[in-house]
Amino acid sequence: MKKGINYWSFPGGLDGKKDFAAAVKEAKKLGYEGVEVCLFPDGPLSLDISDADIAKLGKTLDAAGLQAASVTSGALWEHPLTSSDPAARDKGKQVVTKCLEVANKLGATGILVVPGAVEVFFNPAMEVVQYDVAVQRVEEAMRELVPVAEKNKVAIGIENVWNKMFLSPLEARDFIDKIGSEYLGWFFDVGNILLVGMPEQWIRILGKRIKKVHVKDFRRTVGTLDGFVDLLEGDVNWPEVMKALKEVGYDDFLIAEMIPYYAHAPETRLANTSLAMDKILKM
């Protein structure tokens, strides 16, 4: 397995203001092997990014000896595939399509897709969608998008997020199998799952359906966003998680997504995360 870091994890990355070349340089210095590229509505890493600028990103990674660990965009929270508004769903599908195309050009093998939500916990203004309707809309979107993924030879990885959907590993497994493409799977977030289950169990049940892995740590006794802590500081049973990943044959990136930042010297979290990942990878 390889050690990756999400662009959002860099101070300034969450709003797209972190210089990508500087982030790559820092990632290399800290021992990461890949960077998860994040696209934004505007700015240097815009969803409208040109082929020429994508090529520049690729050259920046190549020059540092790093890979594009995956590609994602936070815009899917604003344009969810579960929306009752067909225009919003179409916009979400456009976001996924762009991520697939960028990933293809960067040589990434998978993208992270937030599928939408029954309820967006951090934005009460967003609509609440009936659970079965939400899942049906995601299925309809995936049936449109899987051929795009197959064309680009990049896997769509649906992430388990706090969206009140796919709350069981059995449901998550069966959803993927129902569509039946090697280019659709799960972008499994180890820390996110602690709110509803045990990551090692999910890993064993999802098996080869896991396309990419996010690593975070979480304290169940807190149970809110404040429960996310540094790797090795929370309740994740890392020896068992690593054992499970090896059992199912996972050998791709472990990508750290470390937000929010420290209040002081926030760049220190990147170094601490790299050290913790070295320990985790040896388990």
C-alpha cells in the first residue's frame, strides 16, 4: 500500500488557495507518495480546468516522483446526485464526469464521489430526501456515469459520508453488485464509518469493491465533527484494519484527509500524519 495525502489537508487547501506545486513539494518532503487532487468551482484547480493546465499538474507530480492518488470535488455537496431538482443532479453528473476525465489525464485510477444525502448534517437549508428515493437517484446516476468511467478506465468510488445513506456494509455491497461494473466501487473512509460500524468488518464485506481508502481517526464518545482526531489518537483499531485490507488484497493508496487544521502551526499536522501513517503501514 502507498501513502497519500489529500490536497484539502494542506493549510489553504480547503478553499483552493494552496499553490498546488508547493503542496506537491511539501508532500514529497514529508514522504508521501501521492496527492489527492481536489477540484473547485473556480480558481487554479477549477472544474473548468483546461487540458493544458491538467498537463501542468501532471508534470508537477511527475517531477516530484509522486502520483495522483485520486481526484475529487467538494462541489457534489452543492449539486447532489440525490437532489429533487433534475438540473442539480445533471450538474452533479457533470462534476463526476470532469473528475473522471481529469483522473484519466493524470493517470489516477479512481475518483471520490460523494453520492448525495438523505440529509446534509452541516447544512440544514438543504432538502431532506426520502431514503429510498435518494438511493434510486444515485443508482440512476451511476448507470449513466459508469460507461463514462469505463471509457476513461477510472473507477468511481462512492464514499461513505455522514449522509444517512448506505448505513450497512451489506447495503453498500449489494448496491455495487446490482450495477455490476469493475469501474464502480467504494471509496472507503476508515474514520467516517466509526459512527455507524466497525471499519474492519466493512472492509471484509466490501472486499474487492474497495477502490480507494481514506484514513482518518475518530473518537466515538464525542460523536460529532469534533471527534475527528490525529491518526492513532482515536478509536480505529488500526492493526485489525490493516489486517483486513491485506486479507481482501487491497494494495492501492491510503489517503489521509486531515481537516480541520490545528489552530496553531497547522502544517505540523501533515508531518504528524506522515509519521503515523508510517507506523500504520507497518502493522
